Amino acid sequence: MRFSSKIEKCHLSPMRVFSGLAAEVEERGKKIYHLNIGQPDIKTPEAYFDVLRSFSEPVLAYAPSNGIPRLVDAVRGYYRTLGVELTRSNVLVTTGGSEALQMLMACILDDGDEIVIPEPFYPNYHAAVTLTGASIRPITTSPAENYRFAVREKVEACINEHTRAIMLTNPGNPTGTVLSEDELHLMLDIAKEHGLFIVCDEVYREFVYGGEKLLSALQFPGYEENVVVLDSVSKRFSACGARIGMLISKNAELMAQATKIAQCRLSVSTVDQLAAAALYDLDASYFDATRAEYKRRRDTFVRKLSEIPGVVCAEPKGAFYVMAELPVDDAAVFQKWLLTDFDDKGETVMFACGEPFYVTPGKGRSEVRMAYVLKEEDIARALDILAIAIKKYNETH
């Protein structure tokens, strides 16, 4: 029996690769502070569950392949508050932002193609790209330069005859980088000048902590054929389990191609679409409160990390992740040790190892991505444990 060469080039998710071992450890009674995955503990708005409880149709039928109009119109209404007018044909509802990513890559990439992405990047981009037969051309960044990448010379040095698209996450996962309006405009200019798609993963749009206005690539006129946005209810409304995302573009030909895949997979969950639509009726105060909570957590996280000798990190300006370099030789070896051979008063921590967030060989081996999705007191305790663990690990290894 043989397997696809493309699937064999893919990796397990660094956020979940130790999940099996962690489950065994927890069954034996050890408590783990999960900093490895971006699963918010913010309460999912009650409006979502109200719709689920009130659903009374006698038959649970297929939804339209491109999405239930109620949800599509709710998404359009949300973007209208950003000054963006969309038609129904500009929005395709997907099973989470992950399916939107996979659909898009299947539509725009082929064997031997390249897509330019700043690294470190969300590791699932690698699998979605690799399964098309294409590859990632990285724009390398570093914490010393606050992971900035929107520099014409840096970007254009990565573009060649194989390039089909540029992709970015704004605000960034895993770095927390937030593009300024001028930086985003520059990226759009470069894409248009070179005849490329520019794919903007904007699922963390609300989570910016410096008073920046909410920004979408769709707000800039003149780039309609180039811009593709990936969006989701997962992080914005703390509804990861709903698995409702969307692919958004004013490029009519692209959306027609994506519809072929949408029809192939039939439809997205009917009841979850209806429930997700209700989330878009929430008042702006919901986001204000959530943003303030994550800012407090961010501040606690950065302060506690700065107290650990040898840790290097840049303060994230958005999303809810910190990318940090630890004073250990190999983050993956250290993580396994944290689970199997270490505890402090019966407790330990998990993070996502940094190497899979890069494609440049050797990059990220001592780096980790951690999510500040726990309460402040839990964050403080988790990072105290991390400090104790680093000291003990380096004394014994």
C-alpha cells in the first residue's frame, strides 16, 4: 500500500502533535496549562445557543452549497460596518476558516507553483499549500525587527515566475504583528503590480490593542480582482466548535471556481449556520469587553515572560499569541520532557513548538508559540511553572 507523495510531505499540527501524550498524562492526574492551542475560554454568546435550542424544523435538510442566505446577509452586514459592500456572490460559507483556506489553495495553486508567506506562519498553511503540489516561498522575519515584513525589497525578492499569490495574516498568528494601513496598502500594490492574488487571513481582526481601527484588505478600492479574505466566527465570537468560516472575494471567476468545490462537499451544517448568523447581531460592546480582556492577558503574559532569564520575544500587537525564543536547545524535546518527566506541584505546561511555523531549515527550533487564552491567574501560574522548568531542564541537560 502506498500513500500520496503530497500527504507524506505534510506534517502533524504542532498545536496537536503532543495531544495524545498530554491526554495520557492528564489521565494520570497531572494538570496541564494548555498554552498550545488558540481555544478561547471567553463564553460563547448565548444568542448562538438560543437558535440551536429553538430549531424546530421537522427535517434537517441540506443547506445551499454557498451558504444559507440568512448567514451570508449577516456577514455582508458586518462588512458594511467596515465600509465594504458585498453581494451574496462575494461570500461563500465554509466549514471553518480551514476549509476556506483549503478551497482557495486548490483553486489558485498547482504543481510547481509558489505562494509567498511571511514566516513564522500558521502551520496549517503548509499542509493546504503542499496538498496542491505547490510550495511556500518565505519572507523571513525575526523578533529583533518585531516580525515586520511589509518592505517592498523583502517581498519582491521572493517573487518569481512560479509565484501565484502572496498570503498574510493580519493581525498575525503566531507573531501578533498588526499591519499599518500604509503597510497593507503596500502589500496590495505589490500583488496588483505582479498580477498576483493577495490572500488575507483576517480571523483576528477585532483583536488589536493599540487603538487601531479595524482594517480589512477589502476596504481598499482598485484591488477587487486580487484580494481574497479568509474569515471565521471561531475567534471573533469564541465559537471554534461551530466550524463556520467564509471565503470572501469580489473576483467573480475565483468564486465560481470555489463553488465547484463547495458543491462537491455539498454543504456546511445547517443549524450551525443559522446559529452563527445570530452572532452578527451582537452589539459592539461585546468586542470592546473581549478586546480589553485579551489586552490584560497579553500584558500579563509579556510581563511574566520578561522575568524569565534568556527568553526573547516581541510584544504582540494583536491576535492572542506570543512567539518566543526559549533558552533551550530543542523546544520539542523540552516539551516532551515537560509532559513526561517534570511537574511543579503536580502541574506542567504545553506550548506549540516553533520549528513547524517555518519552512527555512533550522529556523524556530528553540522557539515556541503560546496562546494567552487562559485567565490571568492561570497565565501567571503557567509562566511561573515554565520558568522553574527551564531552570531545571538546563541544570539536568
